[in-house]
Amino acid sequence: MRAKYKISYYKELELEFGQPFHTMEEAFRFVRNYRKDAGKSVIRKHLEQYLIPVENQKFSYYLPNKKQIAICVLEK
């Protein structure tokens, strides 16, 4: 027997999960770690397109990564 649920709350959000970096080399290693299938030229092109230089005492670059999520509360 399947229980029936009612959605009592639903909200869609877009949150930033970006990553700061000290150097361009650090950003390259980060992307290479997650994209093992990509060659060096593909990673460099990706960083040229998306990596943002920032003026910050701790970090020099920021790679944005927005994610869409939804919060859903179900009641029995």
C-alpha cells in the first residue's frame, strides 16, 4: 500500500557554490580533478571563459557555480 503525501511547502532557489583560488594554476588543478576526461586546452578554454579575477587579499580568482535546488515539504 502506498502512502499519499501532500506538498505543504515548495520553493525553488538558485544558490552560489563557486570556488575561490589563489592562483590560475590552482584553478587549473581544481578543474582537472573534476574533469579527468578533458584535455589541457579544454580546461584552459573553460577557465578563460568562466574564471573571474577578483580583488581580494586572500584570493585572486573566483569560479562561479550556480546550482538550482528545490525545497519540498511533504505531509502524510
